[in-house]
Amino acid sequence: MDAPPLIVIFGAAVRPDGTPSPALSRRIRYGAEAAAAFPASRLLCSGGAGPRGPSEAAVMADELARLGVPSARLLLDEASLDTLQNVAAAARAARAEGAPFVIACSDAYHLPRVRLLLAALGVRSRAGPQPGPRGGLGHRFAMALREAVAIPYDLVLALTHRRRLLS
């Protein structure tokens, strides 16, 4: 039997009180939906700690446990502090797990960058569960602008540092 895909939940902010931000809560829900759809898959919770409080990965793991996802299915990446580091950790984990592809769980505006970076590191991916656009026009414009700058920047880094990112 073929190995199952690896489900990767990409981090977002943790509030100062240690609870997930709305963005992180959404991404956790997407991961839980993917976990239900792929019951043999492991989940990589990816995201380090901010200036205070627990890591994004630890908060994800706690919330997933509350949603009934067994801890034995979870892998935690508590070192990654940005999207490129998250993607590199996902690529290494996918290789270690023998996963044929990654199911990327993040917000819709973030997924094109995530999937492009995964491809640059040689990892096939699919978008995980997600709703349509979030927030008002101003928020969507700000996120589109952020991604327009981040995509070429991260892509150049991924391609020029590919070997280091994968080791």
C-alpha cells in the first residue's frame, strides 16, 4: 500500500494568553478536516514560539487533541519562524515519512506561496480544506500586497539555498 500524504498546518499568531488567533484557529480546523478525510495521514504542526507564550505548533497540537486527533498522529515543528522555514520543515518531514505529497492547510491567500515553495523544494502538494476569501476588501488587498512581495523573495531564497533547507 502507498504511503499516505502528510498534512501540514502552517502557523499563524498565538495570542499573548496562549490561545490561537482567529487565523490559527481556522488553519487548525482545516487540518482537522484534512485529518478526518485522510485517517492514515500524520499531521505536521509547523510554527515556532513568538516573543512570549507557547509555540504555534504546541497550540495546534493542544487544539487538535481537543478535536479528537490522536497525539500519535502529530509531528511538531517548533523551530520554524516564517513561511519558508515552515515549508522546508514540511519538505524534510514529507521525505522522512515517505509521503507522496503534502496537503497544505493555510488560508487561501497564503496557499499559492506555500505550494510554489514546496514545488521549488521538490515536493508535490494539494491545497487542504479552506473557505473562500476572508475579511473585507482592505484586508484582502493588504494580504495580496504582502504575498506579492513575499513570493519572489522566498522563491529566490528557496532556490538558492535549496540544499541547506532540505538538510
